Amino acid sequence: MTLVSREGIQEDPWVFVADDAALPEGGAVVITLERWQRDGNALLARSGRLGICLRSDEMAEALAEALGHFDLVALEFPQFKDGRPYSSARILRERYGYTGELRAVGDVLRDQLFFMLRCGFDSFELPDRANVKEWMQAFEEIGVVYQPASDGRRPVPGLRR
Amino acid sequence: MTRQVITANRLRDGDVVYLAENGRWTPWLDEASVAETAAEAEAFMKIAEESEAACDVIGIYGMPVEGERLEPVSTRERIRAKGPTTRTDLGKQAEPDFAKRA
Amino acid sequence: MYQYDAYDHRLVRERVAQFRGQVVRRLKGDLTEEEFRPLRLMNGLYLQLHAYMLRVAVPYGTLSSEQLRMLARIARKYDKGYGHFTTRQNIQYNWLNLEDVPDLLADLASVEMHAIQTSGNCIRNVTADQYAGVSADEIEDPRIYAEIIRQWSTLHPEFSFLPRKFKIAVTGAPKDRAAVRVHDIGLQMRRNEKGEAGFEVLVGGGLGRTPIIAKTIRPFLPKRDLLSYLEAILRVYNQLGRRDNLHKARIKILVQSVGAERFTEMVEAEWQHLRDGALELPAETIAHIRAFFAAPAYETLEAKVPAFEAKRFEDRVFSEWCRTNLAPHKVPGYAIVNISLKATGEAPGDASAEQMETVADLAERHSFGELRVTHAQNLVLPHVKLADVFAVWQALAAAGLASANIGLITDTITCPGLDYCNLANARSIPVAQQISERFEALERQHDIGDLKIKISGCINACGHHHVGHIGLLGVDKKGEEFYQITLGGDAEEKASIGDIVGPAFAREKAVDAVETIVETYLARRQNGERFLDTYRRLGLAPFKEQLYDAR
């Protein structure tokens, strides 16, 4: 796995912790929604930073109240064809004003990166086989956008005015 | 088992092709290798899968044939082997090689 | 017509380059077929029985002469000299090489065309009334809003991996020529009590395995809210539409399972977050797009043109063609000319490169360089001076394009079927050809009157069989082609799904069965009844009896 942002390859301080695994004392950990709902208070008592990972069938709305506790939200694409995380990403950014790291994990492929970036993802876990330099060109392939999204780009109808 | 040949479409141009000897793909059904047993069909399929992985063809599957001259059993496969029934001037049936083989 | 500006040009150019890269990566093996397939589909490229097939978007069915000439050129350069106009107002090429497609797309881009989102699980090419802008009964030209939706939906980052495909149709007139009730979203322009124009929003219509007529979820939506409301509908669908079962993934199944009322609540709740935001359509944006669809420079003419009337009187063949193929134009002295692509014995919707060029020339000379593609797989010259109609007809006749059968029994809607399509179970075109031959006599066709036959080669229903007055669905029974017949379907304002008449008919009996149905109607109709009226009055029984009991 290679973690990239739009700037390039990134170090990854985050540890994804399985539900049945013990939490390390400190350090940045990513937990599931289920664990958050079960052990929320205990998790908040820890000293390290907290991140959460949602499966594609878990709605962003589930985090509405709790978002302030997380420095990272990871949204999982079980298959690249499952487009639900795109909606979750926009809801987190645009409705709840989430400004922390929003990471795409799972089946993250080159030709979906453009859409992910636009929906507010800012970090991407690429598979080992990825040619990172080549894949990152996907961010730049299309220079014209027609609709507002979470990336702050000005859509064409606005540019025409 | 029913006798069968392995068919696919060529990746580059989409043309209908059949697996022939030595892993070669041919556009002509009469040149296809015929699997008479399940073991043979499995061996052919293995060759075809390698070919698919090498990006020569896509969508491989076994197709039942009958008769000495390898006639496809289904209407769909007869149309794939010849061309549209509504435009006999198009497809394999319109190529000079097709007439020579008939 | 809409014309690209620098932004639009840049988008299609970049999209061509992007697809060129995707093709190279596929041929090199960097992309598996499983990964490439959704990418090529999002650019309209299928693998069919014999070769690759490309579906080119004709946005809301409007074309210029220049564009049609390019379509003809592409048919010659990359294909086998013809194209197929589809029920979604698009055109398909059947014999392409994968490696040629990027060059073909670059040629298309040079005339402001593309194949973006003509397939795949995304928002498809938006369709509209083929008489948009020229029919007297419309509130506003629906193409203004179809173009606004086209732009909004193009490479939409949130909605490019939906549970399933998504089709939107818009009509500006009370008479529904765009089949809006059998689309995922249908937009029908309405006026509210204040007289303002807006949209009735219908959701969850569709054909295929589970045919359903759309439900109205909002009787009136102001124009400024169009895009935010669509985004709310799409978001609810993207989040909640089923992804575990391909056959239950369309929005119609979601609407059906939660109920239209609950679905409406969910959309309205989502819309509260989106309305009055960045998607609000300012009047100036609408005005900017509307300007492209301004009426051409019509001449002031008399409504009656004696020379035209004289020709109609003198020439019986011309007169018969006028009777079916002309429609009233909103401007006096002009007519809408329908060009039938249903000549006897030909494949419905097919046009040769030469025919396309003939039509392009006629549009240039006689219709302000503009033409339309209809969902019934015909072409339209939308603005022809009555004084020119005879000359247009003569030119059409010389090109084999003067079939006088618009709206009659031989004007079938027909999918490509098993002669081309990878999904089909049975052939469709030969059945349509037999029908056109069996009912060739024009006098008989006129006697039968308004009767729409629609033929699909499989349950996916590209031939709209569910909403044919008579529908034929090809099925495979142990390797043999059979045809199941439905009666009483209708795609217009009083949309209805046809009823299955009984067991399917073998291929050689299918057209006989159609004839039996027609004869039963003729024997039972009361004064002035159309087939559909008679069917709605009598139901299945008399037809069933004639088809099955009498044997």
C-alpha cells in the first residue's frame, strides 16, 4: 500500500486497528464505527489521535455528532464500482464542514482518483502495483468541471457569468 | 459430453475467434480445435485463459458444436460465426474466405 | 442549437485524451478487462457479437447538418458505411476496432460531439421531445433544461458509479413525445397557479425486467431549483439503491420498495440541505443557454401555400406521405417534416452514409441546418417551408427515405436484437422486416390507423415492447426463438404497461399472430376507435380467443 496526497507520497502515521485487537496506549489509531459506538468514552480517554473508518454501507450521517473527535475519516471502497463513499465524502465536507483528513481506502484505482478528489478526499491508499507518478496524473487529466463539489473548483456555469 | 470449441473476441478489433492448434486463434470455425472429452475441454480452457491474461482475447467460453463440419448448436453462435442474418453483405459471411470454405 | 464554448471544447478534448490513455493501458495489460469495462462503457463502447459497438450521444436528439455529415464520414472511415439510430435518440456504429475509437472520438469532438455517458452506471444522455421548439403546444423549449442537465451531469464526481444506469427525459409540452413516464426521472413542464413555468417531477419509471410507470414526487418544481432537486434525488438513490442484485438496482425498485411517499420525504429532506446553494440556477444562466435555442430567422409567410396544396391534390403518393409525415409547425407557412427510417424490408433506424448526407444537405438547404432524431428511430427536419416540402419529398424519395408510414403499423420501434447484440435472446430486425412486408399496402395501414408495434430481443427492453400498443419480446426456448406478445402498452401521457396475451409464439408464427390481433381489432372497433381504445374497452379476452382458442 502506498499513501498519496495530491502533493505526492506521504508517510502514514495511522494504524488501522481491528475490532478484536487491543488498542495501543498512544499513537494515532483508526477504528471502526462499531467500535466507536461500543467504546466511545474509553476511546476518548486515550491520549493518541483518533480516526474512524466507514464501510460503504455505513452512512456519513452516523458521524454527524461525533465528527469533532476525529482527525481522520477513512471511507472504504469495497469495489471500485461501489459509489456510495462519494456521497459520504461530500456530506462530511459540505454538510458537516469536516476539515480533517479524508482518506479513500479499499479498491482505489487510477481512473477513480479524479472523482474522489472532487468529492473531498485528500489522501488515497493506492495498491502496491500502482505506478504512483503515472497514477497521479489522473488528478490533472480533466481541467474543466461543470458542477460544484467539495474541491472548491469553480464550475463552468459560474465562470461564464 | 457435447463436443465443443473455445471461442472469444479478439481484444484489438472485437472479431469473433476460435481456439485452434498451438494456442492460435482463428476467425474461422472450421479451423478450431474440437474438445471431445471433458479433460480436453479443460486443457483448451487453460490455454485460452493464458491468452486472455496476455490481452489477446476477451470473454472466453466453451461453445457446443455438432456435425462433421462444426456447426454451432445455438442461433446466437451461428450468427457470431457468420454475421447478421439481416445483412449478408457484412461480417464473416461476406468475406471471400468464407465462400471458399462453405 | 447549443454551441460549445472554449470550456466545452476543452472538456471533450481532454476526455478524448483520457480515453486514449485508457485504451493504451488496456492494450498493454495495465488495466484488466474488469477494470476497463466500466471505463469504456462510460464512453459508450460495448463489445457486441461481432465487434466493438460505439454509442454516440445526440444530446436531446438535436443535430446540425455539419454533425450529421461527420456521422456519415465516420460510418465510412471507421465502420461499414452505416449507422443505427436508437430509441434514446443516439446513433450506434457496429463494426469498430478498439484501437480506432480514440481517433473516432477526436473526429466527433471536432463537430462538438462525444460519447460521454452513453452507457455505464451513470447519468445517461438526456432525451427530449423531438418537436422541441417547433410545436405549438409547448410551454418552453425542453432542450434548454436538457442542455443544463447535460452539463451538470457530465463527469459528475458523485454520480459516476451509481447502482445502475440512470435516464432522464424532459418534455416542454403537455403531449408527451419523450416517454417521460418510463424514465428514471421524467420532467414535464407545467405552469403553477401564478402562471410560472416549472417542472412536474416524476421518478422511478422504467422498462426492462420490471416495467413500472413513474410516480409524481413533486407536482411543481421552480426552474431555479432544478439541479439541486435532481442532485437530492440522485444522492438518495446513490446511497440507498440496491447494489447486491443487478436486477433490483434501478431507482424504480427503490421507489417501489420504500413507497413513493417515503421516497419523496427522503428526497425533500436531502433537498433541504442542497437547495438555495451553489446549484441554484440563476435566471442569467438559464438565459445564457436559452439564447442558443432561439428561433431561427423565419420568414413571414401565409399559412396556406397554393402551390403546395396543388401538389397534394395532383400527386397521390406525395399526398399520402404528407398525411403521415408532416406535423404542424408553430410558425405559419412552415411544416415539421418527419423522415421515416422504416422502409419496407429495411432494418428500423438504420441509415447509410449516403442517406445521412442526403438528409444533412436537405437540412442545410431547407431547415436552417438543423435536424432531430426521434425516440421512435426516425429523423426530423424541424423547419421546412411549406413551399419547399414537395422538393424535399422528391429528394427523400430518390434516397429511399420517403416511406409514408410515420405513426402507422410499419413504423415499429426495434432494438438491434440477436443479429448484433450480446444480450439478446432472439432476433428483432427480421420480425420488423416481416411486419413491414406483411402490412406494406398503405391503404391497409391507414385503415388500421394509429398502432405502435415495439419489438425487443430480450427482457432489457431496448425496443420498449412493454409500452407498444402491440409489444413483442424475443425469448429463447431451448435454443429456438419465440416471441411473447403484450397488448395495450402506451408510452404517452396515459402511460400503461402492456398485458401478456398468453404463451409465446414460434418465430414463423409471430407475424401471423400480429395479423390476427390486427384483424380482431378491425372487426371489433367502434366508430373512430384507435387500436388502444378498442383494447382498453374490451381487454385481452377477444384477442386471446382469436389467438389461442380458434386454433
